[in-house]
Amino acid sequence: MVKKTKGAAETSAEVDNSKEEVVAGAQEAVTEAGSAGPEPGGGETDPVAELTRQREEARAEAQENHDKMLRMAAELENFKKRVAREKETSLKYAEENILRELLPTIDNMERALEQGQANEAGNSLLEGVEMTLKGLLASLEKFGLKPLGSVGHPFDPNFHEAIGMEASDEVAANTVVKEFQKGYLYKERLLRAAKVIVAAAGGR
């Protein structure tokens, strides 16, 4: 009987030991989980929320890239238009420098005509110079050169360069009374301003 009681006691002790081991293992697991701690922000990360956040970030980045591409496309289009305008203007006024170089020759021919007509000498020579001048001006007009009419017109600083003033009873003040050097337009652009004498105030 004593042996039986001893065996039962041993079995009970073994059961108690097993229970203690299970409890200890559970406590150890809890301790390890506690030491790991929750993720920053508290609690476990919600996969749906994380995917939503990533999708919004990707969408914002895609929108930003789209806006950049639109700006770059607009800048490129403006650059192409500006280059086209500059090229068109350059071609349109390509002869400007050549025509400007010819103006002194025209001035000299006009002065020769004025002096010859004042002296009333060498009529045949004057006729030749006059014909040459008219032919030259007619040819240049085909390229867009046009002389400015100044005498009798109001002074305009956009087209005239005043080199003096003169009292006059025949015209109103600020009217061009004499022209020392003719002005010219090349197409719609001023090629050279006319040098003129302007009527002074008080003349009329």
C-alpha cells in the first residue's frame, strides 16, 4: 500500500511539473512578444491602409510628372514659334544692310542733279543721271525700298531728325520746311530717318 501511495505521489508531481513548464513557456512567449513591441504609430500595420497610402503617393508623383511634361512641351512649342518668327524676320529683311549701303550713292546722284539744274549746264549729262537715278529707285522699290515724303508734313520724331529750325510765314509751326537728307522705309521698317529743317513757332 505504501508503494502504491508513493507512485501516485510521483505521478502527481510529474503532472504539476508539466503544468509549470507549460505556464513558463506561455509566459516566455508573452515576454518575447512584449519585448518586440508594436510597430511605430501603435498597433500592427493595416495592409489596406498601407496599399492606399502607396497608391496615393504614386498618383501624386504621376500627376507631378505629367505637369512637368506639359510645361516642357509648352516651353518647347514657344521656343519653336520664336525661332520661326526670328527666321521669318531675318529672311524678310535680309537685304536691309545692302540697301542701306546704297543710300549714299542715291544721295550723291540727287545732289549732282540739284547742282546741275541750278547751273543750267550739261543738260544731256543731267538727263542721263536723272534716268539712272529713276531706274535705280524703281529697281529698289521692287525690294521694298520707299522714300519718305517730308517737306510740308508735320515733324514726326519717328521718321524725322531735326537738324535746325527756321521761321516761316507760309506753314504752321513744327512743319518740315526743308529736307537735307531724304529718309527711307524698307517695307514697313524705318531704314533711315530724314534730316530736316522744321518751322519755328511764331512764324504763322
